[in-house]
Amino acid sequence: MNLSVLLAHRAEVGRPVTLALIGAGKFGAMFLAQARRTPGLHVAAVVDVSVDKACNALALTGWPHQSYAAPDIGNALATGATYVTENPHEVIAAPGIELIVEATGSPAAGIEHALACITHGKHLINVTVEADVLVGPLLAHRFTEAGLIYSLAYGDQPALIAELVDWARTSGFDVVCAGKGTKYHPDYRYSTPETVWAHYGITEQRASEGGLNPQIFNSFLDGTKSSIEMAAVANSCDLVPQPEGLNFPACGVDDLPQIMRPRSVGGQLAHSGTVEAVSSLERDGRPVFRDLRWGVFVVIEAYDDYVRRCFTDYGMIIDSTGRYVAMYKPYHLIGLELGVSIASVGLLHRPTGAPNAFRGDVVAVAKRDLAPGERLDGEGGYTVYGKLMPAQASLAAGALPIGLAHRVSLRRALSRDEVVRWTDVALDDADLAVRTRREMEAAFAPALAAE
């Protein structure tokens, strides 16, 4: 793609890609660590609800203090410095900013900032995959209508998976399954922020000293984050989730072609053209041999003997039929790799993955028996976990998206593993996230019903 060459040219002519980062957490800090080393990028602003946190992230990643002491966004754009603020709308509205990186992790904030980008003509790289899964297909459509780019974030697994899917289809292959690796065991489904550290093998004291958020880490453990990421892949790559969602089979890289194929030919998939997450743990707790815990994969199929022979000739690991093989990437580096998205969006006006359909949804499911009046605490919390569903099934059930299952009270009792529905909670219909989600359901429901 020659992105580095194009960035270098922008640096040479004094026109770097100007951007603002909203959210100075782990992803944001990892991006900042590489951004200062990348010619052709100008991080004109870093926004966070805590200015101190944003300054700490810049200092931690080696930025000299004077480089982020700009008094306002205009000065930062004029001098090549960085402005630190808690006001995202001031930065989004600034005429000299080309694109916004949304990395707050909050679905509500992500939606608010995305809509503001449309208003002010800014491209968006959406790191907040929770917002993407909640309303991403609608947002992407609106960005396109406005002549703007909406993109997933390279470095996060959904964009890396989308890249593998694009490689496969561009090479003429059908995609059987696309997915990621993770650490998962069925017992983790009911984990809470109180039990999470024991599963990771670290003490509460160490977690506290490291500033680790137990609810965020628990969302990775209980399967919610994987469901969210695989919904994003389904919506970006025109893949349909399995009826039961994710099964998290124990699977190493050598077994991907054998296990990640349809059940009709001896595999573990409900159907071809789907998504799945594979676990790095056997069901008895043993580590999987050559696991893919940090990586991504795509499984493809050969339809004739010639291609099957080619798979063998070039050393591919094949399944027992000789039809299925896998390509994979063993690691992802989240924010350290974000420059690929920024260059692609800023220079080529092409996303590194973007939703183009509403195929997958993530719904809230009771983590334990819940009583009327209890308040749900969202992703990674004590009350609900997120489950991947085909969007058609989610809409038919009136299921509540996990992105709206936060700080809302139950109207009725729910049993453990029962899907929460819109009618089960008291929602504020004036809330921006609620309104936008309802608009998306109304926009995509007719097409889903016709399938």
C-alpha cells in the first residue's frame, strides 16, 4: 500500500495528517507511543475527561512536556504542538483537524462523538467497538452519505480479521470462518469483577498497583468482549453468526482447518460463512498446544483438486478432506498499529474495515437470577454478559443490546442465562444512544425480515 511512503511525502511537504485522539486509556497511550515516531502524523489534540490522565499518557510514552503545552487547538495546529483538553466538541469542530480517533470505550460517548464528526466533516476511526456494534451499520451509512470515512481501528482484532477476509476474497476464496483467539472456559461466563483476578492468576493488590480495571478485564474473560468483536467482524465482512453465538472451542493453529469447518463435514461450525472465537484452554484447564490466544485467523476452502494440490505443494496444514486451510496472524498490537488506519483513512480515504450490513448483534443475558428493581451494570459487570446473536434473531426476540444494559433498572425478575429484552428495563427514550439504536433497528429491520 506504500502508506509509509505517502506519509513521508506529507511530512516532506509540511502537510502532516492532522488528528485528534479522544480517550487516553491503554489503547490511546499505545498509539501515542508510536505516533511521535511516525513522520507525516500530527496529533494536534489529546482529549480525556481527565486532563491529568491525558498528560500522564503523553509523559509515559516519551513526549517532551513542551510538545503538549499548546494553549489552544489553533496554536497546536499552527505550531505542530499538541493541545490537551477535556472538551471533545471543541476539537471536533476545529477546521484544521482531518480525522478523529474515538477511543473512550463508552458506547454513549462514541455515538455522540461520531455524530459530531458528521456535523463537522471529520473522518472517524472508531476504536470503541462497543459503539460500533450498537449502531455502527447506521453510522457508517451516514458517514458515506456525508462523503466521509468511518473505519474500524487497525491493531484491534476486528480490523485485522477484516484484512484477512479481504485477502481471501480478493484471492478468489470463499470464507468459511473468520475469527480470533482468546482465553476462555465455560466457567468464566459467570465471572464478576470480584472473581476476575483469580482467573488471570494475579492478586488484587497487583491489579490495583497496575491500575487495572476489573470490569474491563472481566468483559474479556466472560466472553462479552469476544462477542462484541465478532459482531463487528460479521457486520464488516458479510458473515452470519451461528444461531448459538460463539462456542469458544479449544483449538490451536494446527487444528483450525479441522475444527473451523461445518459440522456437515466433521467440524464444529453450524454453517459456513460465519465467525468464531477459539480458546487457548482445553475444557479440563490444560493449555492448548500452539494456541492463538492473541491472534486472528481465516479459514478458506478449495473447490477443485488443482487448488487442493497447491495447498499441499506449498506446505499448508490441511484438514482430513484436503479442502480446508487456515491463514492466521499470531499477534495483535492494538494501539501500536493504529498508524495503518490513520494513513489509510487520511491519505487514501479508505477504511480498514467498516460495517456494511447488520448481521450480528450482542445482547444482554442475565449472569445470575435477577430481581425486579435491580440495576444492570453492563459489559463485564455483576449482572449481565453479552451474547452474540444473528441480528435477525435479536430483532425478532426484542433483545436488549449489551451497550444499553448499563445503569438501567429491571421491571421483572430474570433467571440466569435469560435474554434481557427491551420491555424488561426502564429506558430513557430521549437518550441519544437509545434513539440512535432504535433508528438503526428501524432502518435495517425490513431487509432482515425479507431474508
